[in-house]
Amino acid sequence: MRNVFLPVIMAGLLAACGGADTAQKETTAATDTTQTAVAPPAPKNCQSLIAADKLGKPDEYQESGKPIKVALTMNQDTSTHETTGGCYFNNTVTVQATKKSGSPVFKRTLLKDDLLYFTKNDEAIERSVLQKVTYKPTFNGLKYITLTMRLQEPGTRKTQDYTIFMNYFGEIIKVR
């Protein structure tokens, strides 16, 4: 009798283990299809407002009256802006200030969204793409850096200029 129950118990255990394994495979397959379906499609054929040779190369500015050197580097952001004529890449600018000796003062990446905290008209900024940032020299002893950000609406080609005042810690003090 003992010999009869042993194969029955073994067969039952093998069937139970095999059933749990297939159930686990089915749940994994269902999870994989759910994750694939949720991923948003990547935009294709997006355009840039900046020429490819200008991206990633720093523009350096040195003032004789101030002890710092400012380097502005335009880069392409991973996010895009959709318009009726297609999509455009958003841009970022990295502001790096160094002393004349070469030691760093600060490094900060600016986005067009940084302007939203200082302006009342959010819609115009959200419709536009960062096109260009230039250093504006100041001829006084104040401890701030002045930058001009130019935003362009891709559909209408309308531009807006904003003047940004940053202190030597990389904080935006004022936007005009």
C-alpha cells in the first residue's frame, strides 16, 4: 500500500509545481505586454532651431572689469514641442562661470521653463522654443551676470527676448 501512495503523491507534486510555473509565465507575459503598450511613441523627424554645428560648443565671454569668465553652451533637450508643422526639439543652455584663475564659480543649466517663475504670461513661453542665449556685459561693480534669452515660436517665427540677472551662486534674481 505504501508503494502505491508514493507514485501518486509524486505525480501530484509534479503536477502542482508545473501548474504554478505556467501561471507565473502567463503573468510575466501579461506584464510585458502592458509595459510595451504604455510607452509613448518617440517623435520622428523633429527639427531644430539651432544649427548642428552650434550645439555643444561653448561661447566664452570675458570682461575686463569683472574677475570671471562666462561660458554658454547650447544643447538639445530630450523633450520636444509639437506644432501644426511638425515637432521641434527644446533646447537648454549650460552657464559655467569661472574665475580668471580657472577655479569654478558656478555651473547651471537653464531651460525656458525657468522663466515661468518670473513672468505673468505663461502661454507665450510654453508655445516657444529656446533659440539663443547671449552674454550681456555690465559695466559696474555689481555681483551679477546678465544674459539675454531669445525664444522663438516655431509656427509663427515670432521672437521674444528676456533679460536674466543671475548672481554668482547661479540663482536667477530678476527677469525683465
